[in-house]
Amino acid sequence: MTPEPAAPTTGDPGVLRVALLGYGVVGSQVARALVENADDLAARSGARLELVGVAVRDASRPRDGVGTVVPASLLTEDAEALVDRADLVIEVMGGLEPARSLIRRAIAAGASVVTANKALLAAQGPELFEAADAARVDLAFEAAVAGAIPIVRPVRESLAGDQVRRVLGIVNGTTNYVLDQMTTLGLDLSDALAEAQALGFAEADPTADVEGYDAAAKAAILASLAFHTRVSIDQVAREGITGVTAADVVAAATTGHVVKLLAIAERTAEGVSVRVHPALVPAAHPLAAVHGAFNAVFVEADGAGPLMFYGQGAGGRPTASAVLGDLVSAARDRLSGGKGSYESAYASLPVLPADAAVTRYQVRLVVADRPGVLAQVAGVLADHGVSIDAVRQTTGEESADGTASLLITTHAAREASLAATVAAVDGLGSVHEITSVLRVEGV
Amino acid sequence: MTPEPAAPTTGDPGVLRVALLGYGVVGSQVARALVENADDLAARSGARLELVGVAVRDASRPRDGVGTVVPASLLTEDAEALVDRADLVIEVMGGLEPARSLIRRAIAAGASVVTANKALLAAQGPELFEAADAARVDLAFEAAVAGAIPIVRPVRESLAGDQVRRVLGIVNGTTNYVLDQMTTLGLDLSDALAEAQALGFAEADPTADVEGYDAAAKAAILASLAFHTRVSIDQVAREGITGVTAADVVAAATTGHVVKLLAIAERTAEGVSVRVHPALVPAAHPLAAVHGAFNAVFVEADGAGPLMFYGQGAGGRPTASAVLGDLVSAARDRLSGGKGSYESAYASLPVLPADAAVTRYQVRLVVADRPGVLAQVAGVLADHGVSIDAVRQTTGEESADGTASLLITTHAAREASLAATVAAVDGLGSVHEITSVLRVEGV
């Protein structure tokens, strides 16, 4: 049964009731700020933001800040009842359910929603945006992409009068930390990952990060915003960093590049290409200087030109900052009459398949060290319409065993052509091994 | 006489009438985008944005795009009459008058206003914000600070739930270009400035840029937003780059710094310090990598931590991008019931005098090359409560004439103490010359 729409306020026009769903790393910081910065938040919102409850799975479990900062009496296991008596609902529990149902319930009851749930938005954003628009309530999600970095609002609002061409994002701090350690300390992937886990920059199960699932959810959200087109996570071509070796990182440096895991959303003549993969970024590109667990999103727009947004992409306090910014906006919008999600999908551009992406590539291969091999390899590339930008041949220590290394950088080529080309090159008798194939971005 | 409030639309709810005041570098690009991107702007705004007129001083003068992109019939010399028949007014004429009167007139008539006029906002922002709030119309000004870079909206909205501690901005592209050329090519100031003028990065009369007036206006706006406190341009301590020498840039490099002209807004226990001056920035700081005419604003907030926003700070198309983003927001707000300026000055923190600023300093001086001189200088600093972080003494070619160079880096000291200290050091018989005193920021 759909609940009756809640009264818009407690009856006191100067108070908005806030429900917090989840009290983890982010939720506990949001609760703390609501209590400790109540006066500032009230002055900026135009109303007092009163925390009326915190929904958790087990209200009896001891939690940091509960009983001291946040009264224990605010904790509840009945999230639905809590949602029903709120004007503003903050969802920081994560996961698809019950987050989705609770957000639907909040919207149906006329409450505005602030969420940090990238997985939910990337999977089921459209139904939630439609519901919010119909109810004229806000559905805000700055915290879902790149933590503290204001990127959702700038892309959606500041660039609303412009045409975005491309978004290149370092949106996963764990993988950026790992790749950065491989680059600066020469570690291999497993050692860098183990170190990241020891320092708390990577989870015990790092799959979502290292396989690019987390970045893919953010890529879908960024592409949707940038191109006014609905993009869901299963339309994002995805490749993680598990195939990146210490040798790749060293080879990248020899050609003036660094290896980064990028979330890419690009508008082409044919449609929108959205993908996540490791890429070689020129050392002089602003993204190359993003170190450690930091995030950055580089945006290219017709009018604005290049823009970059840089900051902390995760962590309790940074993410809470983004949640609270959205909360203040949602409160203001509520007081001025509500507005809706502002989600816009009017352009409805086709989302291209993975093999339609067009990029430059660097291919490293081990070949027989004899005359004519380079000509043979170049011929195969030419036959497939892939044109060569540069070749670097190394016969160093390897020449003792009669082999040489080739490093070929191509001009822009279609992913599909490249895959066929690489297979054909691999079939040559003079080619011993394709050591790596990495895309080059940001040029 | 106050004009009667205009009807909110043409009568057609799907159309909003746009008046453009000014057709210079920015205005011509705004007009072009309004015509060429009309469909996208309509889809994003929720209404067609119809350019109903362009106010210029001399409508008969030939202008790029007029008669081709923009019908010549839209040009008018009667800005007041144009304002009176608009729902949305874009002011890109610059200067204090008639811009101020026209904006007041638009607000009084119930129109929303988008302006790029930093000088006007820094001088008379409060009266305009109050008028907009009273009329519940938008007064948006993203384009007034750092051109295309979304910074006004992120600071005002995204960080509304956070506490900003410090803003360090490279907000003047001309001076950044000049200092960057001095750093990378070893040019002196006059040569670098002449080159910037030849390339169109600096005006024939570069005073507003090189003396820091332009940056000071932006500093006042940023400080007002960041600290919810009204700061006007005459409260900004200002020092331009004319005193920066090639030798300063070289000396900076020896201690791992680059020289940047910074707009600084800082919250201290006593209030708000707002200033513009050349500063030594550590080479590893993200601002140090901002080259050429690019702008960047580095923000430190309690929750979010460090953030940086980077992009083109000037130019027709980039600035027009910011204007159009504001225009789409203003249109949406208008359709959803209007809102106001969202200007917030509730904190009303004291704005501190220039000599209350607290920073680290690097002082270079030429002294007599004999034992005891360093002890003497250090003693004067200690007497004034200024503590030394590092000293570097050079007796190189200069020792031939019996002198040595000292480079002293202090711990944080109050500007007032430093001034008195420098005067006292200068009075020592063993001190031949104070070569430079530069502040160190971003540490």
C-alpha cells in the first residue's frame, strides 16, 4: 500500500525532519555534522534540520558516537516508519535493497531524498528520477560520484548551457593508489594491493575496485549527466587493473606516460561511448599528477574547454560533506516549492557497444630479432587499416636469445579493428608474444 | 520611477524572453549559443529561451555575427526598454554604471539576472543580492569568477554543509601567464608582459591585472561565498606582481617553490583574512602545476578536505559557457517558482585588516660576509617574535665584494610583526640590502 503523502513539515515551518538511513563510515559523519553544525546548517538551509531518526539493522549494537553525539533513542530498526515521518531522507546504507524500496517510499510520501548510492543509481536511476520528477521532490546524489568532489552539480548545472565532448575520470581511489605505488615505487600489483589493504585504502575483497565495477557505476552516472542520455552500468565496457604489470608501468614511462584506471564517457558522431579501463595518460596531462587515493574528473566541453575537478573521492567526512551540501540544497528547494530530480535524458543518444570505441593504442610485443619482422608486423596493421604513429625497437639483453621487443603506438583506431589486428599479428610466426595492449587517452 | 513588474512570460508558458546587455567578447558568444543551441537549451531549461534584444552603445556599428547569426533588428540602444520586456536579463557589459541601474531595474521588474560583472559584485553585491532576495528572482554570477570554471556554485551549494577554511586561487590568467613565462623561460617581468600583450593574454593597459585589482574583486566574491560574510573589494589587501623579479623566481626554485599571484581567503580564529599577493607555492602543490593563462581555485574545507577546480579563466566562449549554465538554472528556477540570490551573509565574520594576516615568509638579503652577521639577524627576528624555519647562506661570486646572500624562511608570523622585523633588520649596519620579502602559501 502506498503511504499517504506526509505533511511537508512538522507543522513548525522552521523545522525540516531528517531521516538517516545507515550509520556506517558516511552515516556516522553525517549524523555528527547534523548535530554539531546545526546552527550553520539552519542558517544556510532556511530551516532547522532536525535529525528525527537513524535506521540501522541492529539498534542494540554499540556504535561510535551513539549515546554521545547522537542520542541512542534516535536509532531504529524500522526504516519504513522512519521514512514516513521525514521531510528529507538521507540514504547511505548502500546496496540495491532495501535502499531502492525505501527511496521509492520516501518519494511517494513527498519527501526529498539525498543518496550516495552509486550502485543503485547506475542500475535503477531512471525509475527513481521519474518518480522524483512526478512528485516534484529532489533526488540528489553528489556523493555517489567522486566523494567530496563537486562534479554532479557542475556537470548538470554549470555546464547546462554547454556541450560536453568527453569526460575522463580517476574515480576510484583504491586503484589510483595501487597504480601510483607501482609507478613511484616500482612495486608489482599484488604488493601494491597488499599495502593498500594494510593501510585501509583497499577492502579485504578488492574485486569491486580492481575489476572496475565501482568505476563503471560512476562512469554510467557521469555519462548520463554529461550527455542527457540514460546509461546504465551494463552498457559500460569494463576492464580492471588486474592485467597491469610492473613492466607495463615501466614501459609507459619510457614513452612519457603514466598508467591510470579511467572512467571514460565520450560523445562521437555515432553516439556515446562509455568505458572503464587502464590507460596510458601523457605525463603532462593534469590527470597524470593525481596521486595516491585522490580522485579527479577531467571534462572537455565545446565552450568551456578543459576543466578539472580534484579532491578526495572516498572516506566518511569527505563523502558526508557532499551529502550535507545536497541536504542544504534539498531543504532550500523544499522551502521554495520543490523542484524534482532535474535528471535530463532528452538527448537519448545511442550508447555504443564496446568494440565501437575509438582510441590510440600502445602494443608491446616480443619478436624474432631478424630483418623484415617489423615490415611484416607493420604490413598486418596496414592490412587492417590501423595506422602506426611510432615504433620503438629494443634489442637489448633479449637479443642473446634471438628476440627483440617492439613498442608500437597506433593512431586512433576502432577497438574492433584493433582486436582483429592483434590476433593477426599474434598469428605471425616471427611474433613470439604480445606482451601488452594498452589504450592511450587524454591526447 | 519604479517600473511595473513585467508579466512573467510572453503569455506563452513555453517561452522565456532573454535580454542581452552587451555584445563584446562574451556577449557575442552568448548570443551565438542562444541561436545555435536553441533546441538543447530549451530541452534543458524547460522553456524556449528567446533572445528578444541585444543592448549596445552604438547599434549602427558593424559587429561580428550581427546580420548573420543574430538578426540586426535585435540590436537596440535603449537598454532600459529592453530590460522591461525580458524574463531573463544577461549583463555582460561590465563596469559599474549603467550595469548596476539596469540590473536593479530588471530585478524590480521581476526578471532574473545573470551577470559576469565581478567589479560590480565586489563593489555593490550586497544591495543587488538584497533586491533579488526581496523579489525572489535569481541573481547568478558564475562567470564573474574564474571564467568557465564552476566555482561559485560548488562553493555556495556543494560546500553548503561544510566549513571552508581557506581558498587559494589563481584567478587572473594574465599574471599567471607572465609568471609562468618568467619561471619556464627565465624572462624578466617586462619581457614576459610584452609577450603576453603581443599574444593577446594581456591588455594594452595591464594595470587591472598586474596590480591585482582583478584578482582582488574575485577574492572578495570568493570570500563572501566561502565564509557567508560580506566582503567588499576595499577590504582586500592587495599587492600586484610588479615587484617580482627574475631573481625572485630563480631563488624560489632553489627552495622548491614557484611564484604565483594568489587570491587568498582564510578563516582564522579572529575572523576572515582576504588578500591578493605574489606568493611562493611549494612545487608539489597542485596549484604549482597550473601553467599559462589557466586558472585554478584550491579550497580547503573541514569535511571535504582539499579540493581543486581547474580550467580557463577568461575568454569569450569559456565565459559564455558559465553565463549559459546560469541562464538555464535561472530559467528552471523561474519555471519552478523562483528562488532568490541564495546569497548568505549570516555569519558576518569580522574582516581582518591587512596586517593581521599570518603567513610564512622568505626573506632574501645581502649582508656583510663576516662571522656573527647571521647571529645578529637571527637575534633581531627573535626579538620580534618571528621564528626561523630555515636559513640558506650563499657566498659565491658575491664574496669578492665582501658580501654574502642570506635566504631566511620563517615560521608563520603576523604580517605586522614581519614588517617591523624587516625594518629592524634593514637598520643593521651589517645588512646591505633586503632583496625581497615573499610570502609562502599552500603549506
